[in-house]
Amino acid sequence: MLTLDYRRILRSGCVLVRLCAERRWPLLLVGNGTNTLYADAGVRGIVARIALNSYTIEDHGDGTALLLAEAGVSWPHLLNELAPLGWGGLEFGPGIPGTLGGGVISNAGAHNSNMGEVLEWIEILDARSSSEEQYSIPMMRRYMQDELDLSYRHSRFRELRRVVFDEQGYPQPVPRGLIEPAEIILLLAIRLHHEDPQKLREIIKEYKQHRKRTQPVQQSAGSVFKNPPGDYAGRLIEQAGLKGVIHGKAQISERHANFIVNLGGASAADVVALMKEARNRVHEKFGIDLELEVEPRGEWGQEAL
């Protein structure tokens, strides 16, 4: 736990964004890259990971506190440090492998809780003008929680990244801007509350065990589709007869049908073929159009699909 240096945070974000904007180099910024499927052809330009990972806790003295965390803080790692201190609020997410910043973008959640329920505000680096020929210097901007349009696995940041599907059922990623994302989350404020450390440890242990029982152990990009209202994507895919189906070196998991696992050497094209098959079969059988939770990134041409 460290004291946050706002100048360092702003400088860390500005230098790379400004350089790429001046040189017209495409830039893709990521957290841990979870819930992301990268094209076999790769990503055009520079891919950089947001590694800002300091945080501090402002104790209000009344059993509550405000966690100020940089976007690159690992959710599981943070829980391991908060639980012994008796700070609750994020314990629903020990199985979420990403960063806190990524958790905002997807409004990550589990066990009937989500990031939006504890989020106070975020600060972003606004680089939206960097794709223009005449751009201004990126500036920090604060969004309060109610400005983020948070809902199930959705935020205002995902609205412009919504994936559509062609007539055959292949996902068509949204065209990239020069700087992606154009609003870069750098800092978060999250509400915490005092809780018995032993109780927190037991909750976290239970949720970890639940993940092991219900999710595949093989490598995957996480949940492929969002759950439709009133149902579960995994159940629909299983009922469509696709559980365990293999394409190339990828497989619809035998443990949980909303995961596509890598059997060893799977290509992105293998995974996309199973996405397409699952979505099409569910639509044919149930009339439901599943929406992707995984985000395709990179150079996706029809030849790669």
C-alpha cells in the first residue's frame, strides 16, 4: 500500500499516448488481457499494459473507508491484502482474474454482486482528440459512478465496443481508433466497510472453491457470452447439444458450456468457429441472440475466420 502520486499517474499515461498520437502509431492499452480474444494475425501497432498498481486506504473512522487504487491493481492480489485488514466490499471477486480498471469496463461481478455497487468514482485520461490531425494534450477527467451507465457486464466504455455479427454468425469487431480505448481508466475510488477478517477469509475461500467446482481448469478467455435475461448462456449452449464439441484445438468446455478452452495450440480462428456455432445453434433452438462478453481484438479479416 503506497501513497498515490497523481503527477506520476498523469505523466505515466500522457507520455505514451502523446508520443503515439504525434507519430500516428496505433496504440492498444490493456490490463491483464482477460476476457479478450486476440486475432491470429496479431494487433496492429503498439500494445501496452497498464501497470499502475499502487493503492491507499482513506479510513473514515466510522467503519467505512475509501480505497483509492490505480487501474492496474490485481483484484485477487488486492483481496489477499484487504481481508487480513478487515476491509470488505470486493470479496465477491476472488475468481475475477483481471485488474480493477478492467472490472469497471465490464462492470465485473460474481455471486450477485458487481463493481458498480461499490464504485464511487473513476478518473480517466481523455485521449479522444488524439485520433484527430489537430489534437489537444490528454487531460484527466473524473466520472462519478452514476455517469458510467453501469448495468450487467456493461459500462459506457463498452457501448462503442459492442460487437456485431455478420449473416453467417461471425463476430465483427468494432473498428479501432488511433488510441484505444480513447478514455483510459487510471484511478478508482471504491467504498469499503469493516468486516471480521475471519469471515472475509471464509467467504473468499468458499468463492474460490465454487470457481474450481464449476469452471474449467484449462486455459480460456473467460465467459464467452453474457447471460440473457432470465437464463444462463451455458445452459442454453448445453441444451443446444454443444457441450464438449471440439474445433481444431479448442473445445466448448465439458464442465461449463459458456467457456471455450484451449486443448493445446488452439488458434483464435478455432475459438471463433465455436463461438459462431454456439450462437447460431442457440438462436435456432431458442430464438435467443447471445451477446459476446469476450472482446475480440486485433486484425480480424474474413480469411482469419
